[in-house]
Amino acid sequence: MTLNVGNCSRCGKLYAKNNIHDVCPACVKEIDKMYENVAKYLRENRGSTIQQVSEDTEVPVKQIVRFIREGRISIMNMPNLNYPCESCGEPIREGHICENCRKKLSKDYQNLTEDEKRRQQQKQQENHVSYNIKDRLQKDRF
Ligand SMILES: [Zn+2]
Ligand SMILES: [Zn+2]
């Protein structure tokens, strides 16, 4: 068995890594506690915004957003709960970015794959050329 040690992505402490968490056990416990506070608060305050939740539970907005993205907290029944799109700041209720930015990004992605294709074609041609040279060299030798 190999000992897999890494730095906690939250507090930076060294800990024995596993595949379940990317944070150390102490942080897992802390996050669980925050989750319970947020979940409990939301059960009683369905109409609150993410800022209100954060202020009253003292859990950072970022962490609440993470709970939502991870699916640990469902905001289906929380009409006022949303968080800003990472790209333009528009309020969204799922994923990292809003619909508009998603469309824009997928366009960018298509361009990228076109570029990628071209680059790979070029590479293939280069390989072909070098293969020919090798071929020639070998023939020369014999
Ligand atoms: Zn930690
Ligand atoms: Zn956006």
C-alpha cells in the first residue's frame, strides 16, 4: 500500500489523502458543521437570500454556493436563493455560469476544437515528414 499524502485544499495542512475528500479530516468536520447550520437555517427560512443565510449562519457565501453545486443543498423550494454567475455576475441557481455565458463558452469551445484539429493535422504532417527522412536515412545506410 502506498501512503498518499497531500495538502488540504482548504487549510493547507498535510494529511493522508483518500479519494473521497480533497480536504483534511478536520476541515471535513468543519464543513459538515457548516452544512448542518445552513440546512437547518434554510428549513426555517425558505424565503431568504444567500446573503441573509451567510450572515445568520456565519458560513461564507462561497461555501454555501459549493453546497448548492455539490447538490447537498437543494434550492428548488427557495425562491430567493441564487448566486452570481462566475463570468458575468448574473444571478443563477445552478452550475457555475448563466445560460448566456454557457452559450458563449460553447462557441469558444467549438473554435478551440477547430484549432485543435488543425494543430493535430499539422502534427501528423510533421510526423509524416520525419518518417520519410528516417526512411531515407535507413535506405542510405544499406
Ligand atoms: Zn484542512
Ligand atoms: Zn453569466
